[in-house]
Amino acid sequence: MYLLRGFETGDFYRRAIEVPEENPRGSPSRQYDWETLASIPVQAGAGSSICYNNRDGEWIYAFVGGGNSNFYRYSISSDNWEDLMDTPMSQNDGSSIVTCTRWQSRYLYGMFGENNKREYWYYDTDNDSWVQDDTLPREELGSGGSLTYQRVGHNLYLVVGGGKPYFYIKTNPYEEPEGTQSIVTMSMLPRGKVLYSSDRILVKYSINTPSQVKIQIYDRSGKLMKNLFNGNLESGEHLVSWDRTDKSGNTVSSGIYFVTIDKGNKIEQFKVIIGK
């Protein structure tokens, strides 16, 4: 576990944690003291962020925050910092950097916090270069914004920060090993429309006028898995439940599924990710 302390210091630490071999996802069996590592060359402030990547070695990539544009990576094997190409804009409170697709990914995603409009960028580790990817549909980033990556399902998730309740998703930012772009625009996740549990999926939706409504489940390849509902509904909010079974009554495996709601004049589709 690595820690960039921030608070206008260059302090950098790590802590070893042992987990039981028979249950590697269980509670730590032993935790060691914090070890002091080489300090980052520039004092880290608000908006500092780090991520791990093991492409061509083991590295920790770091934003220093505090309104700086300095960008570094730390070599785990040699305990030293390397200066990389500056970020395209200053790193302020709410900036984040993450590794996407796999730990060995060639690409890192970064956003730069408050005062930096709606832009987010990706960093190419092979070429030490930044490229603008996309912009958020409506909201500027603010203090407390945060970005994270989900390896199962290949999604980037973003909270905007700045006291705003908005939450975004970008699906499948890259496909590797080819490294070709497969960009899908980051879109806003509607609050309360899809609720996940290990046993049951609840989808909340609304219709404006009385309508014939058909609700179906598809897998990632487009195969119809189940018909959930087909009938007339009054206007207003409605809730449909899926017990994770297919049309034969068998529980579906983990993976990505889509709930399609056909309202006659409009079709909505919600992505559902089922873990193991």
C-alpha cells in the first residue's frame, strides 16, 4: 500500500500487508509499519493523486496537485522518481489519475479538478504524451471530484465534486492488447434507476402517458435472455424486478446485461453488471 501524504510535503510511504494464502481476499493476517521512501520532487498539495501500473516494470504515477502541472512516476524497484511530461492543465482539488483496462495498461486516465472546465484526458505511457479524450456533458469539475476504474466490465466512474450530486460512467474506454481506441462518450448515470444486489436487480423507470410497455433482458452479445413484462401501464413511475434468471429459469452467470424498456415511442436501455 502506497501513500503520498500531501499537506504541502513531498513525503511518500508504503506499508506491507500480509493476507492468508488460503483466503487472499480475507482480512490481513499481519500489517507492518510504514516505510519511508524517496520524497517526490515537488511538494504535494490539494488534488494530489497516485495510481499503480506494471507495464514494463512496476510504477506509481503521481499528480502533485496544489495548482501544479508536474507529473511523475516512481520506480518501485529503484526507489526514485522520474519527471514526465507536464499535465495539459494544472492539477487542483478534485483531480484524479487511474490506470484503465488492466494494471499493465498502456493508458492512464486523468482529470484535473476545479477550475478546469469539463475536460478529461488520457496519458500514453509508451509515448509520454497527453491526449484530450472527451468532455463531461454538463457539469464542471469541483473540489472533491474523484475518478475510479472498474476492471470487471471496463468502466470509468466519476463524481463531479463541488457539492453537486452528479455521477457519470464511461464504458469500455479502451480495448487491449491492440491498444486501439473504442471510445464511448461519458454519460450521466440517472440517480436511482438501477439498483444492484447480489440476488435481484431493481429498475426504476417512468412513462409520461399511458402506454404499452415491453421490458426485456439481453446479454452483451445481443441475445434475448428473458421477457420481464409486456402490457399496458398508466403514466408515472414504475419498478420492475429481475431475479437474475433467464427464460428457462436458470440463474445467469456473472457479466454484463442490458435491461431494455420499450415504451412504444421511446426505448431506454440500462446496463447491469453482475459480479461473481
